[in-house]
Amino acid sequence: MANLNITSKKSRTYDAIVIGSGASGGWAAKELCDAGLKTLCLERGKNIKHIEDYPAASKAPFDFEFRGSLPLEKRSGLSVGRWLSETNVQWALEENEQEVVYEKPFRWFRGYHVGGKSLLWARQTQRWSDYDFEGPDRDGFAVDWPIRYKDLAPWYDHVETFAGISGNNDGLDVLPDGKFLPPIELNVVEKHFKASLKKHYGDSRHLIYARCAHITEPQEIHIQQGRAKCMAQNMCNRGCVLGGYFSSNSSTIPWALKTGNLTMRPDAVVESIIYDEEKGKASGVRIIDRLTGEPLEFYADIIFVNASTINSNAILLNSRSDRFPNGIGNDNGLMGKFLTWHNYRGNAGAVAPGFSHKKVEGKRPTNAYIPRFRNVEKQETDFLRGYAIGVSAGRGTGYDTSMIGEELTDSILNPKLNDEWYISTWMMGECVPYKDNHMRLHDELVDKYGIPRIVLSAEWKENDIKQADDYVEQCKEMFENAGFTNIRGANRNSLPGSDIHEMGGVRMGKDPKTSLLNKWNQLHECKNVFVTDGACMTSGGTQNPTLHFMALTARAANHAVDELKKRNL
Ligand SMILES: Cc1cc2nc3c(=O)[nH]c(=O)nc-3n(C[C@H](O)[C@H](O)[C@H](O)COP(=O)(O)OP(=O)(O)OC[C@H]3O[C@@H](n4cnc5c(N)ncnc54)[C@H](O)[C@@H]3O)c2cc1C
């Protein structure tokens, strides 16, 4: 039974509650606190304090028992993604923390701690263009987005300026320019590939430096956050003591705490949102204390749901009341449906001969990028939408193991630069959302907190497979044109979800009959609940999505503050 004592109820009442402290929740907390709202941020995982709680941040390779790789036996019981290594195993989730029913094979990568996946991400931050916003309406899938690029552009500016995004203003319609810090240079093979694309495809394909959330030239706003220039150590996922890349831990959360308006409550597993039948709005949130098992309630005028796509869907579906027997705001029964993610099935690579006299100095925490070029102006293939391509070239080192004894030891201890450069690419395709790609709550099974288990039921569709085939074909052609050799490419039947960009289920739209959220990310049927993480996505675009979530969150939070002032919530 929840603790409903009246005095303590007052102490558990805030102006706003934010569920989740990851990339989007951090932004909600920052914007609401900046506006003077007393805000409670509920986070199911443990606290991770910037700098103090990065145990692996400054370790040398020889400080790791397995030199960085994680043997199979150490992975057992952990929810692993291909990114998990000995250097970032501290962020791994124990499988029994949240048991899930996978109706179809799916890989769900989670980060449950303060900061969420903002500590794990690859920091790629590309803006959407109107080609992405207009996609569903033009190509006849999902529903029309209720906003366009012009609605979000100022909020991209806002987020980029604060977070620190490095990049070039490339003047491309498909990838609008932004507020960027200086880029990190492309290397010699990437520059060669860029020139080759220009020569063979003119203005229809471009290779650019990928915009990414690294501070290359700190501005006053970054210094105020206590963050410094990225030193390109490439150890980002351990946590960066310099704050060289953006994470909630280095940026938004400490900023919000400094206002004095934020209360962080880690170890708080949100079970559901409380709906007040009399007032006709949400009044708070029910949690279970992860450490004691105690159920508790917290109250606020507005609630931001930022628990990451699948969890946000689950919390809303589990928020049942007389008014909303199928989950809060779910009158049309569409919540949990039209899940989408990104299509990373394809990868390709080749040897780039002729550059063995060239080398690179130091490391680089990012890569190059070819924005979407398929079906942009008109439908030109037998699949819908398109894909962007990540590109990275390098020379790398290797050692000869054909000898024995001291010679072998010497060879391993003194790796030599490979003779040839290698170029790799990976696709990032837009998966069209389908109704049967969905999640729901299990009717009987519950997790260790007594919360209904999530059932995930999602699979690749023919469109995704055709898209990946096309990517492989196009990469081979582009590599040949560039004079690369030993070309290979594969449409791998990788598990959906491995692509770590889950989206949808609580989509935005104009019509409450076909969507769940309005243009301000408010539930159509319960206006003081805002959903601004990936769950709100009507369609997925080809861009890495987090910048989009953060901009939508900042926009919605400022709208919430305005509405609260007008007493509309
Ligand atoms: C390896 C990797 C690389 C990536 N690279 C990129 C990239 O380059 N560019 C890009 O755009 N995106 C990238 N992503 C995706 C990016 O990390 C996510 O899109 C982003 O973090 C989502 O933000 P969020 O706030 O929705 O969720 P998260 O950052 O996951 O935060 C959600 C938070 O909510 C908490 N939570 C969950 N359930 C509950 C509950 N019931 N109660 C309370 N709290 C709860 C979680 O513990 C977590 O802290 C990458 C992800 C991974 C894993």
C-alpha cells in the first residue's frame, strides 16, 4: 500500500515530474528547472555522478584484466550489446532486472542508471529536414507529422549551442545546417572518397564530416557547465572526465541541479502514472523503490515521460484507470503499435590502395557520413524511403604471428602499421513503421517489481531487406568508382533492435483517432502528460535520432511552462 500520509504528501509534491534521466529526460529537467519549476526526476537506475563515478575513465590498457575485451563467462547474466567491453561493463544491465518476453527475435539495448544511454551513445547528431517530416504524407505510410522543420529549427539551435556539436555547414537540403563548433578533419582516404563521389555523382551524393556532440572549441556556455575540449582519447563510453562529449551527466543534469530546483531520485522504478478522475488530469506517479521494494507516490502538475521508447510505452500502458482502462491516453488502442528503429542490416568495406605513404596523427572520436540520396525528390526504387551511410577509413595496425618464442612476443608487443588503408561503411536506413511491429504488456507475467512484463513483437519487413540490398549494390559501385579493391558488402540478417534506435508507439499526429500525441507532445486525451523521447516518433528518418528527441523535449518543456503560467494544465 502506498504511503499516503498527508504531511509527507506535501513533501512529495512538485511542480513537475520527469521520468528518466537519459538524453531526453535530462533536457526536460534542465528546461523546466531553468524556468523556475520545482522538478523531480525519477530514475530507475543507480546514481552516476559526473567524473566521480567513471571508474574506468583514466585506466591504461594494462589496468584491465582482459585488456579491454570481455570474456564470455563475464557476460553471463548481463544484457549485452555488441558495444559491451571490459571498459564499460559497469553500465551493463543484469538480465533479471527487467525480464522481457521476446515474441520475435529482437535485441533491446538498455542503459539503466542516471544519464541512461547518453553515457553509451556514439554522439552522432544530424538534423532532420522537411524530406523527413513530409515522408509519411508523401509516401503514404504512418500519419502526417503535425510539425515541420521550421517548428523545430530554433530548438535544434538551442540544443546544439548548449550541448556543443561539431560539424560543417554543408549547405545540403537533406541535412540542414546548424550551430556548429569546428569539425574534426576527414582523413586522406575519406577526402579521396569525397572527391570521387563529387566526380561521379555531382550534387546528388555527398560525403561530409558527421556532426557529433563533441566540444572542439569550448564556448562560454560550455565553460559554465564545467566542460572542456574533447581530447580525442576515444574512451567516451567509460564516461569522460573532461565532459568533452555531451551526456546528461556532464551537462543537463548538473546544470539543472545548480538552479536549486531539481531533486534527483535514482533507484525509483516508475510503475505508472496516477490519473485523477475528478480533475480529469494526471496527478502524479507511482514508483517502487528499487532498493527497499517500497511503493511510493509523487505528485505534480505536469509529467514528462522520458524513460526511453519502449519503457515509456510500458509505463503509459500500465497507467490504467476507470477513464483509461487500456492505458492513459490510449482511447484509440494504438499505443505500443507502429514501433520502428533503424535499418543497420548492411555493411561494406574495401581496401584503399595508393595511400600507404600516408598516416594519421592521433585518434578521432567520430566518422564521415553520406546523407540520404535515395528517393529524395521522387520515388526511384522498389522500396520506400532511403538510408544514410556512416563512413570510416583507417590504416590500423597488425602483427605477424607466423613465428614462435621471443620473435612472436616481440611481434605482438610491437604491432606495425598495416600496409594498406581500409574503408568501412554501415547503413542507417529508415524502417517504415508497421502496425504489427509492436509492444504490449503481458496479461499474466510480471517482473521482479510486480510490473507486467513487456512483450516485444517486431521484425524486419521486405522494405528493409530491399533497402539493404540496394545499399550493398550502391556501396560496391561507389567503391569501384573510387578505385578501391577487395570490395565486400553484406546484407546481414542482424537482429532487429541491434540498431539501438527504437522509436514510436505513442506517435505524434493531428488526429486523436490515429495518433496519441498532439504537436506539443501532449497526450491528446490528457494534456498534462508529455511524451518527448523516441516513443513520440511518427516516423524514423535516417538520421541518428537523439538530437531530434532532445530538441522536441526542449520545445515541449517550454510550451508546458507557458501553458502552466496560463493555467491551462
Ligand atoms: C551504443 C549506442 C550508440 C548510440 N549512438 C547514437 C548516436 O550516435 N546518435 C544518436 O542519435 N543516438 C545514438 N544512440 C541512441 C541514444 O543513446 C538514444 O536515442 C538516447 O539515449 C535516447 O534517449 P532517452 O532519453 O529516450 O533514453 P535513455 O537515454 O535510454 O534514458 C532513459 C532513462 O530512463 C530510465 N528509465 C527507464 N524505465 C524507467 C522507469 N520505469 N522508471 C524510471 N526510470 C526509467 C532509464 O534507466 C534511463 O536512464 C546510441 C545508443 C547506443 C546504446
